[in-house]
Amino acid sequence: MRAIVNVDSSPQPYQIAASWFPSYQWLQATDGLRLITPSVVWSRSKQKQDIALAQAMIRPYLTTLIRKQVDALVNGGSIP
């Protein structure tokens, strides 16, 4: 098994969400500040297991933004 997490804190044009990309075996998620992309290569696993592992790998990197911070980011500002 191989599991890698890439955390990119450069400005990103992403909203707060997460998506699984089965062709690449990675999940992308953002908290509005960082783009987190864990990649999972796990032979003989089911996609459900890959996604669960990727979600567990992402959780430590995500922060919970308050509505005021999200609005500031969406409107092109920075986090107060």
C-alpha cells in the first residue's frame, strides 16, 4: 500500500468541498485555505476502503472556518 498527502496552501480557486477522483485514486478537499490531496494505492481494496483511508488522511489538515471567514474568502478577501 502507498498513501501520500499533498497540502498546497497557495491561493486556490476552490470552494469548501471534497471530491473523489477514481481514475487517479485520490481525494481532493479544501477548507478554503488549503487544497489537500491524499493519494491511495492499495491493492485488493475496494473503492469504499480507499475513500475511507483518504478521508482519514485529510481530517488532520482541515480547519473549521466560521461563516465570516468563508464570506471573506469568497469575496476575494483574506481571513480576518
